[in-house]
Amino acid sequence: MFRLHPEVADAVAAGRPVVALESTILAHGLPRGDNRRIADEIEQRVRDGGAVPATIALLDGVVRIGLDGDQLDLLCSSDDIVKLSVRDLGPAIALGVNGATTVASTSALANAAGIGVFATGGLGGVHRGAGQTFDVSADLGVIARTPVLVVCAGVKSILDVPGTLEYLETLSVPVIGYRTDNFPGFYLSDSGQAVPWRVETPEQAAAVVRARRELGTDTAGVVLANPLPVDQQLDPELHDRTLAAGLQLLHDEGVSGKDVTPRLLEHFHSATHGESLRVNVDLVLSNALLAGQVAAALAAA
């Protein structure tokens, strides 16, 4: 039920750098046609950073750590790809389904495969109104018990960003800004919240991971927050207008629970005429490159 692509298996066995990549963004987060091309671009950015890419998915009930071209074709074109968090893996394997992994399940499976660096777009987090709904992404709990460094662009600004940072602190997950003192808000370079630590180079980020290993405090993961340059972010005024309209839309349509994020992202894509999608792709590519550089620095130590 667990198979590594030969290139990934060889790299892991030899201690060469490998970066895990999620598959939900390909199956559910990007338009058909574009997703297959972008899948190759993401993997190439990891290689540009000096590491081997390992896109993770479940195909015919088998966990695949690293996909070949035909498997990426299937993932990006099939209509029966189920979105899988950690709790879904057992049933999905038992029933032999095809599934795409979230941040939570990718982190868990990467760690099981011996891969310590993971690149994604943005984390899930604490949802607005979670005090009443208890709606908190499984990503946070899994990162808290999985020693994987996650390179991301913060959390989506549609979430409760201060609440998410507070919860990560409660879970003892270190949050580190890459060349920034501010926590990014996915579409925005600055969410308005500060980060407690900052690094300037991939080597410094790798040193953080090594120090935690040597201290024995690496029972939790590390969040490395990598903002887009300001000139690549979504226009803040457009963002704020779109978010306000989107929140009203959720209220009017009675959307709740797991349907909130996809509905809001769909609204952002429509209301910004695709500009939010451009930002999404840019930040994923940036994170993939940085993750490759950090993995290479870790392997070189």
C-alpha cells in the first residue's frame, strides 16, 4: 500500500534532498489543463532548488510517493479524485480509491517515507467564528505531531489569522519568517501579524531543523512562512473588497463547514478575473524553489 517512485527511493536511501508536494492543489485547486502544466513547473522548481520532487497521491488504493508522467496525467484529468486528509487514508486505501492529499495527509505520508521537507501553497487554519463552530483545520494538529518543515505562504487571508498563529503557539509549532518579520496572508505578503523568528537563508532554516533534532524537540513540525514579493501579491484593496463580498455571500447562501474555503476561493477567482489564481501559482512555485534549497542545505550538513 506504500510505493516510492524509484528516483525518490534512491534519493531517500542515499540521504539526498527530497521535497514532498501535495496533490490536492493539482486535482482540486487549479483549472483543468493548466494543472498538468503547473504540476511540471512545481516539480521543476524543486529540482532548481537542488532536490528531488515527490508529489504524493493515492492511486488505486496505493500511496504513491513520487508520481510519473502517466500518474500525473490521471491525477490532473480524472473526475474521481477524492480529497484526502489523514483521517480518510485508511478508508481510501481499503476501498481502493484515487485520492489527492491535503497538507495534513501529505505531511504525515512524507514523514512516514523519510522525507523531512514539504512545499505547499498555504496552510489550513482556524476559521472565522471557530469559537462557535470549532472549525479548525486538521493541518495544524498534524503539523504539531509530525517532524516535517512546511514551506508555505502563511494561511489564507479568508481565515482567522491571529487565531491560527495563537493555536500554532499552543501546539508548540515554531513559525519562522523567511526574510520577513511579518506573517504572510497567502494572497497578501503581510497579514498584519508578526512572526516570532526570522531567517535570511536556506542554510539558516536548515540549521533550525538540525538544532531541533539535536535537542530532541522535533516532535512537531516547523512552519517556514515565505511571502511573495509585494509587487506580486494580490492588490490589497481588491483583496479586501473581494473578501468582504465573499463573506456576505457565505452568509446569504448559508455555506458552512468544509464548503466554506472552496466557495470563497471560487468567489476570489471569479471576482478578481483570475488574478487570485495567478497569485496562487506564483506563491506555490516560490515555495517549491525555497523548499528545494532548504532540503539541499539539510542534506549537505
